[in-house]
Amino acid sequence: MSTTTPVIVYSSNTCGYCKQLKKYLSDENIAFEERNVDTNDAYYDELEALGVSSLPVTLIGDAKILGMNTTRIKAALGM
């Protein structure tokens, strides 16, 4: 599925749910930008500014989706 709404996924190298989420998005052909907090301190700072301390976090428009929540992701994308 192609979407004009940017999808941003905050993740880390050791997060199992992050891997599941990225696989789900890829399998559904949903383009996303990964922001890995392990490889870029600025992404960690962005995550902290969002008031979140757990991963994964998916941003879709105004929606901030915590964890592997495919129901909320589909809703935010109008699927």
C-alpha cells in the first residue's frame, strides 16, 4: 500500500517488537522511515522529546502509536 502520510518508526537493534513491526510494514508494502536510536543519538533525543521511553514507536500524521499495534497503524493509515 502506498501512502502519502509519512510513517516514521523509532527502533533499536535489540528490540524484537521493532523487528516484527518493520517486517509487518514491509509485508504490507507500507513505506516507512526507520529512526534507529542505537545508531543516531539525535533520534534518541527526538524519542525522549516525544515523552516515550519504550520501543517501537510509530508516528503517522498526528498519531503516536506505541508498540506493535497493527490495529492502530491500519486506522491511522485509513486501511
